[in-house]
Amino acid sequence: MKNLVYAFVLVAALPAFGAPALFPKPLHLVKRIDDPLAKKPVTIDEYCYGDRIVSISGDRVTVIDYAAQTVTEIDHAASTWSVTRFDEIAARPKNAAAKSATEVAPKVTPSGMKRSAAGRSVDSFEIEVAKTRVEIGFDRSVTISKAAVEALIGASYPNARRPEHDAILSVAGRAGKQSRIGTNAEGQTPEEFGLPSEQSITIDTDGGAVTLKTSVLRIDGDLPPQRATLIDPGAKRIESPIERFNREMHEADTIPVAPQH
């Protein structure tokens, strides 16, 4: 039964209507995330294959399926799982600051070649817009499609497209070198974009600057462990964080107001 479920998972990852897959060949990234709200850096495994991105951190697994347009979250330790549709995510209230930033043109400054956390050469740029500064480095030895870059930097639907995303894409496609990992099924690379390898996002807030940094530590072509993407027998389906947020917002808007006497 488990093998049947896993086979279904792989079939679901195939592109719809014959469209090219985001990742024709598997791409496995080991990432370190330095989050100012966390006590220590977190290492995650990100498996990109077909139209899926599977992120694994310990017992927690997140499966973003661009073909099915769903986000599945599995917690093997708690034996729970949830599914959120893309349209539910897209319906979230937009941040007012993010909306105003769309009126400001980003400033892009080349920073030259630097050494990444994995010891690889990356082509670096600094992007400034409103109260946000992005420092990003591209590994030109690995090429992927524009759509794949959009998915990796969070610019694909259902996420809101921001000016810094377009600025990142404008420099991601410069002078890339074709790699074996980046070629499509026919061995052709119609669009060559470098792999986002080093990225830090600094946001100026009233309480000071806050920086989130992501570094790629290793790159290979592995697929995720079979068990990771399977829902455990007897696991309980729970309300997803997005569903809970939308419900709480709706309840807050519909709380009856006591009449004034």
C-alpha cells in the first residue's frame, strides 16, 4: 500500500497538459537558515523534482506541489498532516508596506564574485527597495529555468510578486554556464539562470534591522527519502496554519457587537 501511495505521489508531480516540469532533473539542496527569531541556525534538505519542492527539517516535511497547487505539511513526530490550497494562500490579506513597495523601483548593485558557504564561487548583487535590502549570490555552474528560480525565491503563485523578485530575476540570467544538472529532458537549455545560492534579506523595522540569511551548503541530484513524503498510517488531519488564520480573521470580523444603551 505504501509503494502505491508513493507511486501516486510521483505521478502527481508530473507537469500538467505536457508543460515542461519546473525541475526536469532532481536537484537536492542542503540549506542553512539563520533566522533572527530562532535560537540557532537550522539546516534543511530541499528536494526539487518534477513540479515539486519538498523541504525536510527533522520530522517536519513540507511538500509544495505546483501541479496540484497544494501545500502539504506532515509532522511525523506528532502524527499529523494538513493540506492548503494555493488559492487559500493567495487570499491572505496583503501587507500594506509590501503594497507601497511596488511603487518604488529597486536599486541593483553588482558586488562581484564571492565565495559561498559551500566554498563555491557566486556572482553577487545587492538589491535595495523601500525598507528592504537583499544580498544574493548566484552559482553560475548550475543552471535552471526562470520558472524554477521564481519558485525558489518565492516569486511564484500563490506568493505575492514583489519588486525585489523582478530585480533578482533580471540579474539571475546573466552569462550562465550550462551544467548537467540544469539541462532539460532533451538536453537543451533555452533559458539559463544561475542557482540562487546565498541570500540575505534585511528589513528595517521600528525595532531595528532584522536579517534572514539562507546559504546552500551542498548540491546534488538526490530524491527525498520515500518515507518522508508518506502520511503515516493513523495520522490525524488537522487544520492548516493558513486555514486557521483565515477562520480566525473571519470570526473576528463577524463577532456581534453588544447594543449600546
